[in-house]
Amino acid sequence: MSPFLTLNPLDEERFPELEREPGVYGVETWLLRPGADARVPVPPASAAALLVSYTVLLRNAPFGTRWQMEAVGRGPDGKERRLAWELAPPPVKGDNVQTITPNPNLRPDPGSVDRGVFWVDLGPLVKAQALRPGDQLKLHYGSASATLALPAALR
């Protein structure tokens, strides 16, 4: 199983119900079935998708911070099982792409905020049994996090 999953950005203007008041920060997650929300193009054959809405203070996320997802559950032997993935944006298509290495000393201005909405296809993880019913999904970005319990039935 790849240690990376694709983070699929969405147009946050299409999700007005997820808008936060100024000064309110956090990460929220929802489990979606394919076709449950036309704004989230989950493949029909997928088991589920994770929809994420976030508003985070950048000063609480060190430079280079990336989205991380962790599954915590019990294996068949009853022992705790932990699997982790980094969420990466989809690869850029095109031949004229130059990789730019940002300055590691760059720091955001105090009060800088990042916000957005994205989804992650959980289908391949369910199919490979990396995610199992009853697992806890933990999503982290710097000091911001959210936890979601998977339902007892995932196909």
C-alpha cells in the first residue's frame, strides 16, 4: 500500500454551508458514499470518500507541514494496528514543469490563515483492508486535527 494518498481540492465556494466565522479555526471531516453529494466526484465503484473542510492558522503549522491521515484499529489478533499516509495534491500534468524548492526559513505573517475543502478516495484502502469497519481515522495538519470513526459497514 502506498504511503501517499491523493488530496483532491474542491472549490470552496461550492460549499457555503462549511463557511466559518472569522476567528473560528478547525478541521471537520465527513464520510461520503459515492453519489451522496454531486459536488464531490467520488468514483461510483468506491467504498467511500473523506470530505475535509479546514481553516487553520499557519503559525500553528511549521513550514513544510503536510496533511497526514492515520488509521487506528484492532488487528485480527486483537493488537492495536496503526497505518499512516501522507495526503499529497494530484500530480501536475504537463512536460514544462519545474520543481521549485521553497526557502525553508520562510515564515507566514502572524495571523495568516489557510482554508479550503478537499476529498480523499478511501476505496482503495477499504479494498486492500488497510481501513476496516470500526477503525478511527485521524487527520492531522500541524496542531489541527480531526477524528472520525468508520461505520460498522463499509463495502
